[in-house]
Amino acid sequence: MPKLEKITSSQNTHKRMNKAELIDKIAKDSGITKTQANEALDSFTNSVVATLKKGDRVTLVGFGTFSVSDRSARNGRNPQTGEVIKIKARKVPKFKAGKEFSAKIGTGKK
């Protein structure tokens, strides 16, 4: 039987875009400076966070919806000891991709 090799993060073929790369792309595509692109991106993310904090949703037609979901309290287990622990209820952010967005990346119904 062949030996299985462990895949390390350096061997991962999926590229991640960081904030600086996204700002570069926005600036290039829209013909604005990187400073302006950074301000626009910060404004967008701050607006989404503020809206979700109020309990509202942000819907971008064709892209998706940002919302907040209530996660109820539950029991969990400490993976090291197996001891039962109580996990508090909390609010968690959610994103549901829109139909057009999903279709463009090949995960939705066309």
C-alpha cells in the first residue's frame, strides 16, 4: 500500500486574497487610488458591521445577504478531557450567497 503524504499549507493550491490585494484590485478596476479604495472598503465593512449590530440585514441583490443568527446555549465536550462544558448562547454573523453569485462560482443552480 502506498504511503500517504501529509499536505502542508505550502502545498495548498488555493490562493487567498488578503485586504491589501483586494484594495489593489479595487483601485485598479475602478481607476481610483489605493487610499480611496481602502476608505471605500473600510466604509463598506464598517457599515455592514453596524447594520448587523442593530439586528438588521444587508442584502446585495445578486451577491448575497449578511445577517445575524442566534445560536442557543448548549453542552459541548472538552476534546482533551472529555468533560462536559456549557457553551453560552450568542449571536453569530451569517452570509448567504445570492443565486447569481453562486452560479458564477459554479455552486448554484443555473
